[in-house]
Amino acid sequence: MNSQEFLAEANIAAKLKSDAKMAKRIGIAMRHDRTLPMTLVARLGTKPDDQQLLQAWSNLLDQTLSSTTYGDLSREGKYDEWLTRQYVNGQVDFEDINGEGGDALGAWAALSLRGKLEPKDQDFNRFPDIGALQRAMRKPVYLRELERIKDQETIEKHKREQKNIVVYEDENYWSAVLLNYGACYTFNNAAGYRANFCTGSSSGLSWFQRYAPDGLLLAVINKNDSENADGKWQIHAATNQFVNADQEDRWNPERNARKFGKLFPGVMKAVVQGLSARAEEINQASAEIARGGYDVAKEISELQSKFPGAFTSAKSDPELEPNPETQQ
């Protein structure tokens, strides 16, 4: 079966084309629905027939179900009749379905797919209307799981979109130049300890656009200590920032650099070697971020001059003991 045949099968217009009674009921409901998109109303004209309205209704359902918070439900085709029944019975209008119904069904489908629904909630047809389904999906146990699912889907989206250049990796450490918001978000949230770097937050796009043009963002992680704040670091020499995942002592980059040097012995030297080896690639990849692309030699010089402690591996440093007065 090709994609066009599949869509035709899933589209409710194909199922109801020969059901004149249902087509008439849909037509009546649509003629009395004041929440339909104005562009659709204008396109249909003053006297659309029932078949035209049936097709328009079917298209509206597909558009609604294809863009729920939890994914595309339009290809399954199993939700159309449940929604249409409520529509022709006057229980809901298009705004209810488009604004609330799609997301409620998306939540139900996401939980069902993962086996997270209580047995009595497994059949969405048992819910008499969208309101009942919404109330069920607001159970605390469902809300917690849905938040986790939404987070994971967001992470996966940014993983697909991320752009970075790995400059050093071995069995213990990984370091990369982050080249877009997707890479920053992924570094913040996808592996180990959830960092609070602003460039990888939910509003991180604006922060990436603020910081990245001034100089490259460098990410470093200890694979064996990724579950702790000190296992993930982000460095931006242009603004004198050298911080762990909790951004502790963010106004004391020299101290943080020395702490990093102790925790990541020899890593910064290897990172700089990687930056130098991939300088041309980094320059070209960053041309859309910074005018002329990053000057990698300059970036290396700034790292060495601003954060010399990061290049050492002193086994003890009394100044690295926790200082409550400087914790953020």
C-alpha cells in the first residue's frame, strides 16, 4: 500500500462517502459551527454541499491529529469516528477538538503506547466526550509521566537537530564545540546530570544567539562522572565563563578552571590540540554564527591566558574547598 492509499484509507471522508445520513449530519453541524477557520469558510463559499463539507471536516481532523503535543495521530484513523460522533451530537465544536481534543488524545496515545494507563482507561471509546478524557489525563500519576514523555520527546527533537564538532573523545572524556541551540539543549539535558546552562534551557535559543557570535561554546563531560554537576562543564572564553553544570562560583572562573584542571587532568591540553587540528572545519561551520567564522587560534589563546589553571592537574588546592558564600 503506498502512502496516498494509506492516507485515503485513514481519512474519514473515504469511510463515510457512501453514508449520506452521516454526511448530512456533519454538514448541519459545520453550518452552525462559528469556530471554523475563517479561511475555510471563505473557501467553501455560501452554499457548499454535504460532500464538500464532509471532505473539509475530514481534512480538519487530519490537521488537528497530525500536530498534537505528543505526536502525529492522523495516520491511525481510529480517533476520527469518536470525535465526529461528539461533533454531530453537538457535544463539541471545532475549537474544542482542535484546541483541546487533539492534545487529550495525544496524551492518551502516548501513555497507552508506553503501557502507563490504568486498565479502566485503556479504551478511549469508554470516555463519553473530550472533557471526560481530559479529566482522566489530569490524574497526577499521568501528569508526571506525560511531563517525562514531553521532556524526552523534546530532547529527541534537539538531538536530531544538533550541530557540534567533537574535538576530543576517549573512553573517559568527551568535548565538542556547540554550534546551535539543539546541541546546547542536548548537552544540558540528554546525558547524565541535568545542567542549568542558559544556552541549553527552554529559552536557550536567545541565549545561544547572544553568546555564540562572540566566541565558541565549548562543552566537556566526564563519562564516568556524568551524573554529578562536576562531571559536565561549559566554557565561553569570550565572556570569561568557566562553569560546571550547576554554575557554581560562576563569578570566579579562575577558581573553577583550577578545579577543572584537578578533576580533568590533561584534558584541556588534549581539547586544545583537537581545536587546533579541526580549526578549518570549525571556522567554516561557524560562518553563519560569527562573522568570518571562529578564529580558532584566537580562541585557543584566550583559553590559555584566561584559564591557565584548567591546563594543570594539581592534586591539592586549598582554595578549591567548598566556599558557601560563593555558591549560587
